[in-house]
Amino acid sequence: MSEWKSARKIWDISQTLRPGLPVWPGDTEFAFERSWDMGAGSPVNVARMTMSTHSGTHGDAPLHYGNDAADIASVALDPYIGKCLVVDARGIMGAIGVGDLPAMASADRVLFRTYEAFPHDAWREDFTAISAAAIRWLAAQGVKLIGTDAPSVDPQNSKSIDAHKAVLEHDMRILEGLVLDGVEAGEYELIALPLKIAGGDAGLCRAILRELGE
């Protein structure tokens, strides 16, 4: 009982996959239906799902923005587990720049909270992106994973995807679609493993933050 009481606090920072989940305009909508149903006489419930690899909370594979780059099944898992810094970027318009970044002695993983309240029920085109210059600056500080509650590190209408290219240039990893409502700026432990999909350009994640131990 004492071990249970002393367990570190956990924040679930994942979106709930469900019909009606907002998706990138033109991408595959999420669908869920029972293929075997106990209510219809089956001994078990089993469902099937149709979705984009970029549904909800997910990790981009390098293959997403580099045609000859690694798929999500091939990437190392180390960047997705460990100490991270959550940065409060609410109020920044357009894209997060170098001048918006906090001073940091060291951080392997940085997550940006840009929404006051995550838009669970509607797609928003005016999300806050991250500039390529900011990504290169973070890479120079040793950051190997960047996460955001926005659906992309690039603006929705970007054709050059400069931020994604900067990530590829420095062999970093990306988490998108995090839910950081109620998470204060500061240090946490991140656990966000993407699904192991052969040929996958992204992998859905059950992402959590955990209170750091003593």
C-alpha cells in the first residue's frame, strides 16, 4: 500500500481516438465499428478501425518527410523515453522562433504547449508552428525530440515544410497532437512509444508524462 501511495503522478497527454476526431483536411477520417458483437451473439467483442497514420497523437517517422528515410518501425526508441522539458508557448502567433525559446542547460526532449485548451472537437488552421531556425537552435543544444500539441511543426499551408526538413537534417524526432492542458511548464519524464508499423510514415502513440522521481 505504501508503494501505491508514493507512485509518481502521471499525465495522459494523448488524444482519444474516436469517430469525429478532427484530422488534417483531406486525410482519412477515423472510423470504428464492431466486427464481432456480443450483443449479436458473439462470445467476444472485436472491432475494426480505419484511420490515418497521423490520427490523434502520433510520432512522425523520417519517412514522412524524406522518401528514402527510415520508417517508424526502424527508428530507435530512446528519443521517445526520458526526461523532457515542457515549454509554455501560449500566446505566440505564427511560429515559435529562436527568441521564444527558454534558456536551457541541457534537454534531450522539448514539448511545446501552444493551446490554452486543446481543440478536441474542431480542426483549427491557425495553429502555432515551429520555425526551422528554432529547430536548428534546439538541435545545437542537444535536443533529439520535439513535441507539440499542434498538428504539425510546419504551418498548414506550407509547401516547403522547412521545419520538417530541419528535423531531418539533424536526425531528430517529432511528436504531434499532444494534449498538454493542465500541464505546467517544467521537467517531466516522457513515455510516448509509436506503433511499430512496417513502412509506416508515422505511428500512433499513447503518450504520458510522469512526475520525476527523487
